[in-house]
Amino acid sequence: MLRKRISVRTIGRLSAYRRVLFRSLTTGPANVYSYQIAALSGATPAQVRRDLMSVGYSGSPNRGYQVAELAASIGEFLDDPDGQNVALVGVGNLGRAILAYFAGRRPRLAIVAAFDAAPEKVNRTIHGCRCYPIAQIPTIAARENIRVAVIATPAEAAQSVADTLIAAGVRGILNFAPVSLKVPPWVYTEDLDMTMALEKVAYFARHEKQQERDTQS
Amino acid sequence: MLRKRISVRTIGRLSAYRRVLFRSLTTGPANVYSYQIAALSGATPAQVRRDLMSVGYSGSPNRGYQVAELAASIGEFLDDPDGQNVALVGVGNLGRAILAYFAGRRPRLAIVAAFDAAPEKVNRTIHGCRCYPIAQIPTIAARENIRVAVIATPAEAAQSVADTLIAAGVRGILNFAPVSLKVPPWVYTEDLDMTMALEKVAYFARHEKQQERDTQS
DNA sequence: GTAACGCTGTGATTTCCTTCACGAATCTCA
DNA sequence: TGAGATTCGTGAAGGAAATCACAGCGTTAC
Ligand SMILES: NC(=O)c1ccc[n+]([C@@H]2O[C@H](COP(=O)([O-])OP(=O)(O)OC[C@H]3O[C@@H](n4cnc5c(N)ncnc54)[C@H](O)[C@@H]3O)[C@@H](O)[C@H]2O)c1
Ligand SMILES: NC(=O)c1ccc[n+]([C@@H]2O[C@H](COP(=O)([O-])OP(=O)(O)OC[C@H]3O[C@@H](n4cnc5c(N)ncnc54)[C@H](O)[C@@H]3O)[C@@H](O)[C@H]2O)c1
């Protein structure tokens, strides 16, 4: 398994490709071409083909890719065969929206536990997910084998929450708080900063001519 | 004003720098060094200095940058002096969280109108923001001079909403729907795709050694 | 004074990612 | 069967962004 370091951008695009493939499964024919995937996902045909090199599924010339098989191959490449449980910390406005959205949507990548510091939020079930006090992060994380977490707490709390999560075995964090988390090198963090994103949009809305295709990195 | 195309990433980081500067305003001394900004925002010192070249504010050797002045300069560079009004389309779980968060937070970049297709959501005021039927996008956008919009509708509706917004004069879109929008070249779009982000995190949580510093682009 | 230090601004370099371009493969149709 | 059309896989080229590295300068110490 000597695969040479896949780039972060490639992984993101593979996720996007898979989504358009699933959409095509119901609507379209059984095969697709790279230029079709590209059009639907905002990439270029060459980029699609190059990204797909990593997953090890080959299309056939003049026939393209089998939609169902390609989607399955990407899934095999991206997903853990046993599934990965996810924890959410911070059950505020955003946290609840996230719980509502992911509830029941992806069995292989489900949010199985929520945590919050506020007494009135804990020990309830929200959108099908149990909410625990943060003191229970270590025990629940161990019990549910949680390696992936989402942080949706206020900025001030984010770093200490991250430290707790990492101590409990978490190795990947999706961070919505507007701070840069300090984490050890074996932990991957991805920041989704809405304010920064909105400021970028506002800036380029005023500074014309910028025809980037930029699907989010 | 012959400035040579600032990159998308640079704009994003400038937004991050400004935020840490505002935070430092209250807590720290009056000056900062590039390496301090870097540490707080997850960048490198060289990157900070290079990014700051675009804004045209010079620090002084051995004294670094004046926090207040630098923050003001970045603001001058990023923000519209007259402010920019923002519209939100799709007042669901996520849309409401966004309204709650941005309400009253940034007077220069305020969400001044919300739109939704569901009859029970329109003509109400949610977190201080009036919600209109989508048919009123053209009139309200013209009245409020809206050039920036946020899309938080289901994926199926996103493209037609985008078309309507663009026809109404919108030039920058922050898109939360998991689709790639087709827009004319003078419209800037930024996709914030939570599912894709979570899948990236899940992937790299399983694939060791990846010590990326990746503040979101 | 003036020497030593430490940080900024920026040309040069490196690294990473995207795009190009073309041989090989598969299909169609006569 | 074979010519023509079309797409894939991928080495090579190109471009963009991060990093290096250092000259220049303000500051401090004495
Ligand atoms: N649209 C949005 O909601 C939005 C937009 C931009 C940024 N953000 C960021 O996302 C994060 C969450 O936003 P929100 O709107 O949901 O905020 P919120 O105030 O509604 O929710 C925060 C939640 O975190 C909990 N919390 C506080 N301290 C905690 C701790 N130490 N441990 C665990 N939980 C704790 C609170 O009890 C609350 O339930 C914030 O960092 C915010 O800056 C949100
Ligand atoms: N955590 C999250 O909430 C989350 C996570 C990942 C992705 N998303 C994406 O964000 C978007 C919104 O998510 P949500 O959870 O708020 O969904 P939601 O179903 O709660 O809200 C969608 C809203 O859009 C409105 N709407 C539907 N069609 C419309 C139209 N044609 N014009 C205007 N409004 C219309 C609906 O009335 C509803 O209010 C979706 O595309 C979703 O895929 C959300």
C-alpha cells in the first residue's frame, strides 16, 4: 500500500465527485465521462481523471466510468470500512443545525454523541443524539471509539475543548470556532470559518473580473 | 490603483489577521510582530509579511506593527467604506443559525434581508431580520443595494436561487448547498460544504502523519 | 558615538498543484 | 476487417503560492 501522499484538495474533490455520482445514479445513464463529472462538480476533466488515479478505479476509453462502480470505489477509498463515529461539542444554534442535518444521513459517518458545558443542554436527546456534559468526553469517546469531532463552541472555549478531545483519542477535528487551534502534528484540523468566508465573498463581490473556480479547498 | 490581483487565500488570511488583531487590542501591548500574528492565526511569519504587502501598511523594524493602525488598514483594504448589505436565502436550521450569529455583529456587513419559499416563514422577523418571499428578491435587492448573498436552501433550489440573485445584481455568493453553482464570470462564489469538510477530516483522521497547516483557504 | 541585535520588506527559490498534450485503448459503422 | 471518432491515463510543462534568506534599518546598550 505504497500510495504517495494524497493532497487535501484531492480528497475534497473526491468527496464532491462521489456526491454527483450518487445524484447521477438515479437520474442518468450507467456511465459518465470525466468531463461530465467535471461540469457537475466545478472541476476540469483533467483534474477529475488525475484525482481518480488515486482511487485505483479505471474507466474505459470511449465509455467513461461506470457510475455505480466508481461511486463504490471512491467510497472504498475514502470511507472506513467499519465506519467512523463522530462527536459534536457545542450544541448551540449551529451545533443543533448540524445535528439536524447529519441525523440519519450517513450511517458510516454518524454523529453519535454531543457535548455541551451548559447544564440545561446536557442529558437530553437532540435530533436523535444524546447530549452529555463535557466531563464525560473521555469515557464516551473511548466507549464509542470516537476519532473525529466537530467543534461548535464559542471561540474562547475551542482550544480547551480541542485539547480534551485530543487527549481522548480524537485525531481529526472540524472546527467552526473562529480561532486557529494548536494541535499536535498527528491531528488533522479543518477550519470552517463562516465570517472569513463571507468577508472573502464581500471583497470579491466588489473587485470584479475574478473568475476563480474555487470549490473551497 | 494598479494593484496586481490579490489571491483568494491572501484575502482570507487578511481577514484572519484582522480578527487576531482585534483580539490583541484589548489584551496585549500596542505593537505586534509578524511571528505573533502568525502564531495566533496559523500562518507563518513570512506569509504574514507578504500578505501585508498588499494592504500597504508598513511596520517598523524592531518594533513590528501598531496593532490598532494595522487593524484599521486591513479594514480599509477589505471593507467597503459605505458598508455592504447582505441577503440570506433559505431560513432553515442553518439559515437561522447564521441570522442569529451575524445579527448586530458587523454593522458594515450586515444581513439586512432574508428570503424563503415556505409560506409559513415569510413576513416574519427572525433574529431581527425580516423574511420575505423569494418573489421579492429583485425589489428588495434593488432597494437595499444588495451585492452579496448567502444561499442556505436545499441543494435542488440553489441554482435557481443563484440565478435569481444574480439577475437582481448580486456579485458574490456564499453557498452552503452541496452543489457547484454555475455563475457568470463576474460573480464570485465561495462554497462552504460541511459534508465535504467532514469527510476530509474523517479521511485524514485515519491517515496518520499528515501535519498540514491548512486554515481553510 | 558605535556596535550588536532583531525585525521588516522583498527578490530568489522551492514546493505544490493544475493544465496540457498525446499514445493507447475501446467503440461504431460500413 | 479496418478507418474514424472519442475518451482515458499519465509524463511533462506550466503556473501559483509558500518559504527562504538577506539587505537595510530602527533600536538599544554602553
Ligand atoms: N452561523 C453561526 O451560527 C456561526 C457563524 C460564524 C461562526 N460561528 C461560530 O460557531 C461557533 C458556534 O456558534 P453558535 O452560533 O452555535 O453559538 P451558540 O452560542 O449558539 O452556541 C455555543 C454553544 O457552546 C456551548 N459551550 C460554551 N462553552 C462551552 C464549553 N467550554 N464546552 C462545551 N460547550 C460549550 C454553549 O453552551 C452553547 O450551547 C462559535 O464559535 C461561532 O463563532 C457560528
Ligand atoms: N448543518 C447543516 O444544517 C448543514 C450541513 C451540511 C449542509 N447543509 C446544507 O445547507 C443547506 C441548508 O440546510 P438546512 O439544514 O438549513 O436545511 P433546511 O431544510 O432546514 O432549510 C432549508 C430552507 O430553505 C427553504 N427553501 C426551500 N426551497 C427554497 C427555495 N426555492 N427558495 C428559497 N428557500 C427555499 C426551506 O423553506 C427551508 O426554510 C442545504 O443545502 C444543506 O444541504 C446544511
